[in-house]
Amino acid sequence: DHNVRFILKVTPVIDNTVRIQVEEATPLRQRFVSPHVLVKEPTPINWTITSKSENLVIAEVASDGYRIELHSVPFRIDVYYSDELIISGNARGLFKFEYTRTKPEQSDPDEDPGTWEENFKSHHDTKPHGPTAVAMDFVFPGAKFAYGLPEHADSLALKSTTKGEPYR
């Protein structure tokens, strides 16, 4: 039941950006993809695979000085600029992809609470298509602060979510 295969797409695009997409190779149903996430599809740029082995693929965007290392065991994506590691995806091994599945006839809510329905503050989510969360940790070596847009009004410097609610 857990031998689900995934397709990983890593695409360097203009403006010093790397786009990472993960999807199931044979999902039970197509996942929702919001048409409003991107104003337009990013323009990919060429890269060259400079090294390939069973557990590591290294590709370079020579014109920009970027190098991407894809590690398969354990799964990790490292992005370098001028030989300096600037971001590492799944460095702490927290990648989670809840694959599509059929709801069992009988399920024990105590065994895996929140799998098929859950409450968040005043919202009750029935999860009609089951669990479909995707999560991944990112590490920015050498960075003192991480900036982003939290869900609710807050400072741009993201606060730690340790022992609290994650940004949703």
C-alpha cells in the first residue's frame, strides 16, 4: 500500500528561481491545481546535467552560476550559487506527500486522527477526497532571517512555529 511512485520535476526558470513540482505517477484522482497561483507560467531556462549516479544528479545553469544537486537517498534538493549552498530542500527529512487513496469502510479515528476529517479552529474539514497534504522543510544556510508572507497580518520576518501552529 505504501509503494506509491512519484514524479519529481525540478525546473530552473528565469529570475534565479527553481520550480519544484511533485505528483503521483498514477493517482486515484487528479489533484486540484489552482489557476490563480501564478500570473503566468514561468519561463524555463536550459541546464546541463554534469554528473549522474544512482543516488545523485548534478545539473548546472552555467550562465547564472547555479548548481542543483538532487539526492535520492535520502531525498534532498540542494541549490548552490557560486559553489555556496543557498537553500536545501528536505535537509531535515520532513518531506511528506499524502498520496490519494480510498477511504476504508471502517477506520479507527484514534489510530490516525485527522486523516479523513479534522477541525481547525471553527472550521470542520470532511476531507471528501481523503488526506492530501504536501509539506517540505527548507533550510537557508547562513541566513539570519527568513522572509515571507504569512497567512495573517504579521511581520515579514517569519516567526518560529516551534511548539505552535505552522503557517497554513
